Amino acid sequence: MNPLQLNEFKAQMKEIGLGERGGASVGTTINKEENKGKMIKAEKVGYIYRSKYQQTKALSEVSCSFEQGKVYAITGKSGSGKSTFLSLLAGLDVPTEGNLYIDGKDIREIDRDAYRMKQASVIYQAFHLFPLLTVLENVMFPMQLQHMPKKETKERAQEFLQKVGLPDTLYRKMPNMISGGEQQRVAIARAMAAGGQILLADEPTGNLDSQNERVIVELLCKLAHEENYAVIVVTHNEKVAEAADVVYGMSDGVLEAVRG
Ligand SMILES: Nc1ncnc2c1ncn2[C@@H]1O[C@H](COP(=O)(O)OP(=O)(O)O)[C@@H](O)[C@H]1O
Ligand SMILES: [Mg+2]
């Protein structure tokens, strides 16, 4: 990879919320016990998009909390505010009203770049893999940014790819040579490689057929229940919601508990 490519990828990583950071084993190890409890708490969160002449109230008085080990679904029609809420949870912006706490700290007061580097990763409908890197290199990339030794990076990337159930015959393929369901698994492995325990997914099955949809939903459940991730999935897909431990419904920027 040449320096130009590297810079381009770094910018792209930042844009998609993976930031400049490494895997869990870089520097500090994540202490799962220590992180237990309500890691995210929203208290009457509101968000208004403002331009010079117009404003749109996208969220109002959203209160809820999220903890590790569970899958949360946020359902609702298009335009109801789901992605806006997810972007606040990802630390891409801060609420215009109310408070959002991460591990008890006000998100306005923490280093949000560090939060996005160390704690939260976003998975998108359109996968957003690096097209010029192989599957394995895509997953190695977040750890390389943190200057983890190459051998370890490779071993850990392979571990993550095994966890998402990707056959090793695909490790050397370019992303456009594997199916959508496989690409989404790689994107999830890359999000895990970034090291945080919060996985935020925006319509992760939106581009998938029903069989791959099931695979991805089962995988997200496994990561929450067996690997202790907090998984927050924004979706308008009922099947995704059925599989979640807790379901919230969003309607015109208002969130209400549906189940769990
Ligand atoms: N960047 C933006 N600027 C202005 N308004 C926006 C922007 N993004 C979303 N909105 C508006 O905020 C509301 C919520 O949008 P969004 O969070 O994208 O909903 P969803 O993800 O549920 O489809 C909608 O009315 C949408 O038009
Ligand atoms: Mg959306």
C-alpha cells in the first residue's frame, strides 16, 4: 500500500466511524467485567438539524439505555430519526437537547474521537469495504493503523474472520468478488478488529436476501450473547427486530419501548 492510498483509507476509516485505532489487544486490553452495566444512557435526547433558513426536529425526548451482552433493535419508518439517533450513539455529533452518557460520562465532555476509536464501531447497509484491499487486509487495516505488529495483526484478523464464519478460501479475494452476505460479515469482522465493544448497525441487512439476512442477524446475536458486545441495530425489517432482545420503535423522532 503506498502512502497516498494509506491516507485515503485513513480518511475513509474516519468517515465510516472506525477512526484511527487498533484492536482490543493494542496498548490496553478491554476489561469486559469492568465495562459491564449500562454503558450508554440517553436522557431526553433531542436533535435538530439546522440550516440558515430551515430546521428539522429529528429527535425529541429520547430516553433509553443500552448495555453489553444484548441486541437492541430500533425500528421505524424511513425518516423517523433512526439514523440520526445512531449517529449520536456513534459520537458523530452531540444532542442539541438532553443528555447522552457513555459509561456515566456526558458525551459532550468526553473525547469523542477517542470514543469512536476505542469503543464504538458502525456497520452500514452498503458494507463500505476498501475495494482495493483483500478481505484479510480489510480486517487487518484498523489494527495496522495502531501499529500492531504485522504478524499479530494477521493472526487476529484471521480470528475475527473465523468468528464471523467466513471460509478461509475467501481471505485473499477482493470485496467485489464475494457475495453481499459475505461482504457484510467482513465489515463486521473489521468493526470488531477496531476494538470496541459497541457495534452500531444501520440497516445491516438492507442489501441482503432473506437467507443472508438470517446469517447476519444470527451473527449479531452471537456477538452480543457470546462475546459480550452491545449490539444496536437500526432497521425497518421485522425479522431483525424479532431476533433482538430489546425492541424500540421510533416514530417522528419519538422513541418508545416495544418489547424487552
Ligand atoms: N443531514 C440532514 N439535514 C437535514 N435534515 C436531515 C438530515 N438527515 C436527516 N434529516 C431529517 O431528519 C429526519 C430523520 O432522518 P433519519 O434520521 O435519516 O431517519 P431514518 O434513518 O429513520 O430514515 C428526517 O426528517 C430527515 O429528512
Ligand atoms: Mg436511516
